[in-house]
Amino acid sequence: MLELLEQKYEQYNRPDFIAHDPISIPHRYSRKQDIEIMGFWASILAWGQRKTIINKCLELDRLMDHAPYDFVLNHQENDLKRFLTFKHRTFNATDTLYFLHFFQQFYRQHESLEEAFLVENQAQQPTVGPSLVAFHDRFCGLEDFPPRTGKHIATPLRKSSCKRLNMFLRWMVRQDDRGVDFGLWTRIRPDQLVAPCDVHVDRVARHLGLIHRPKTNWQTAVELTDSLRELDPNDPVKYDFALFGLGIEGFV
């Protein structure tokens, strides 16, 4: 199994993988904050067909004048009217406007979105579970937070596998020389990441005996990561490339 996963990791962790994946959206930028903002959008909207996800992110990019960080910091209330028709599945204008509001409030006080995920004794945490709980509480904690928007920000406390946020963290945290993941953040370590457990990954992982829990939830994602950690204790989530690729190939 290790040989198969290593082979597929090498096959899919390469720039050729980028163009048809939502990670292509933040790769359009070089400024750290632009990458963070568009990476966050791309991960949160990542359900459905990849082509549709990418097109919706490009629409947001246009609405933010192709300068997301500048727009987030400097937009005026009148600039928000253009977002009133934005929609992707159950994500609607109310959600979009709150995301922009949160980004503006946050980036006016902090340099990097990484700070929204940090917890006390970050270095001692075995996984990013506490980071995801902390981020959820911070994101949903502004005074005018619309309750409906909370469903788009997963948390382990709701037993979610937190697939989209784990994918975003993989993009921001993993560091290698392959040119896919960004490795922009340094206070969260690659060995603390939890595998993004989507339908494809779940199916392949069960077939390979990497997970056994009957339902796919947070504990399942942790179980998968623990299994992958036995193969690479420093960078277990690198095998997300392999599991996702095998799923796309119809391995199971």
C-alpha cells in the first residue's frame, strides 16, 4: 500500500494538477493575503463540479476587482451591491456579505489569516482540531453574524469531518518544492494537519483499510490521519494527493 500511495503522491503533487482544481484560484496571486482570501473562498465553495467551483471563484475575483485584499480592506458599503446576486448552491448573498465583513474586520487588525486559527499552546496540539474550533468561534463571533452562515464553517464540535477547512489548511501549511501547496504559514505544522475526508478519499481509504469507523465525521478524519501518520509521521496529509487521485481514477 505504501508503494501505491507514494507513487500516486508523486503523480498528483505536481503543477500539472493545479489547472483543473480549485487550488488554481489562489495560484493566480503572489501576495500572501490575496492567496489566503482566495484560497479560503475556493475551499469553502468547493462542493459540486470542479469547473463550476472554479467559475464561481473567478466570478468573486471579478466582483472584487481582481484585487481581493485591497477590496476587503477598502471597500465601501456602496461597493457591496454587486454581490447581491452571487450564489453557489446554498451559499448566497447574505453569506457572501458576511464573509467580506469578517475579512475586513480581521485584516484591519491582523497581517495573516493564520492568526485566526491559532490557539494557546499551539505547538503542543496534536492536531488542528482546536484550531478549527477557535476559528469557527472567531468567524461566527462578530456582533451582526447571520446564523444561517454558520453552516458554511464546519467545526469538530458538530462532528463534521471539516473537509473544506482541512483542505484550506493543507494548502496554507504544507511545505515542499512541488509548487502545489503554498506553505505560507509556519505556526501550524504539517504534522498537525488532518486529512480532508471527502467522498473520493473516504471510499479509497476504506478500501485500503485506512479507516474503519462506520460514519464519516471528525473522528473518521482523525482515524485516517493517524493511519497515514504511520506512513509519514512528519507529513501524513501529503497522501491526500494519492487518495484523491485514486478516487478520481475510479480505483474503487
